[in-house]
Amino acid sequence: MPDRLLPLLTDVPQTGDALGARLGVGRVWVNTLAHELREAGVPVIISRGGYALAPGTPAPGLVRVTGPLGHALRYAGTVDSTQDELRRWADDPHTPAPHGAVMVAERQTAGRGRRGRPWDTTGGTLVFSVLLRPESGLPLSVADLGLLPLAAGVAVHAACGVGGLKWPNDLLAPDGRKLAGILVEADLRGEEARRVILGIGVNVTHAPPGAAHLSTWHPDVTRAQVLGRSLDALGTHLGAPGTDTLAAWTAASVTLGRAVRVQTPQGTTEGTADQLDAHGSLIVRTASGPRTVSAGDVELIGTLTGGPAP
């Protein structure tokens, strides 16, 4: 029942009587539903003027979408993870999520980053997932997947307007702290991805200890604004030629030219991050010669000297 109230809420207060009339219930019941939504993590403002979502909430109707992604958008208070929630939506036999569908939530109970690491969704963080399907025409072959987190990073960097990109999947603030992270999960069928779910988390108005939040540099920014800008930028950069992606990522990089330590299942490599190859892998210049490391093999990458903390 609270899910019936949620789509009716905007950032403009509405009275309990008005909302109750639309739901076919009384205003006391509307008050109960509003409190249940708040308990589930939805930022509902309850006042004498009525019921509203907090300004800047990334809910449908409050997010400006002008590109090809995000026209199908679901918003929830608490989910296990937006990745898994979107995957279930994509598998719905009756109304499967279309290409470009977006799942955004306030809290995740089992959010994850690369290699299953926990994904902290402290209040003030924007966490969302985007569904990419091959029928969209996007390059989703196995050979192309290494460029996806780079293209997404370029898009998030453009949407945030600050910081630099750390290979393979982070946006760092100007002071070197983590500002945003990217997760790519592909369901493969042979050499092609049946679908890709792109997960993005941006610290907008708050951040976990040791991380940064965007409002430090843009005090008036909201999560709804960042989501709309990110979706528009993703619509542009995900379909760009690989050479354009590599050039844009290189221009925003805080990794290239730095001394790095790369930990892979095969061991540790130390050297200088030299450049990216055509598939988005990192070429590290070591004492014994160049070594190419793919993003899928990396467990940890950090700078050794003169750069931001890992």
C-alpha cells in the first residue's frame, strides 16, 4: 500500500484529504502510509501543509530526462541492491524493463562494488543502475566491455563537473578522495552480452568517512539534478566511438603518468601507468618492460607516489 502513495508524491505538499481522495482512503490512512514510506527510507516531509518528497529527491517526475536513457525509471526507499532489483525487473515476464531503464534507491541492504565489495549508501548518496540491451545498437560484445566503465566514468565526470578519473572505475574529487564509483555487470551469451547492468554511486551531499561529496564544490546541487545530468551524459558517451572514449578518459585521468601498484590474481605489478590500449586495458611500464592489465583482472590499483590515495 505505501507503494501506491509514493508515485503521487512530489516536492510540492499535498493535503491528506487530496491524496486520500486519489487513493480511495481517508487522510488518517494517508498519514500512516507516509510514515511507512519514511521508515523504508523515502525522505517524506510531513507538515501542516501536507505531504511531499524532500527537494532534490531522485524520484520519477522530479528528474529531468532529455536523452535516451531513464524514461522508464523506478524509485524505492530500501532495496537489496539496485543492480539486483533492476535485474528482476528485466526478467519480469509481463512488463520487462526496456533498454535504458533505471532503478534508483535511497538505501541498499546488500549493495556491492567491484568484486563484491560492500557499497556504502550513506544518506546523501545517489545510487542507481541502468539497463543496457544489445538491441539498442550499443557495442556490447566481450571485446567492447572494457570501454564501458571508461565511457561511464567520462559521463559521470561531465555530470559532476569536478575531479578526475582513476582507472578503471572511480571518479576522484580534486583533493584525491573518492567521489563516485562505477560497477559493470554483464550477462554473457557467447561473445555477446545478453544485457549489461551499469551501477553508479555518487556522493552528492554526504559521504562515508574518507570519501568526498559533490556539494563541497557545488553547494546547491541535488541528487535529482545529478541523476538527470548523468543519464543525459551516459546517453551521449556510451554510444561514442571507442577512440573518442579513450581520448576523453585520458584527458580527465589522474592515473596516467603516475607510479602505480596493480594487484591481479597473477601477482603484483609496479611501474608507471603509461597509457590505455584500444580495449581500455592499462599499459604499465615496468622495469622488465610494458605489461598490459585488463580491468577485469584488477583487484586493487593505487598510486605509489605523488598521487591521490587509492
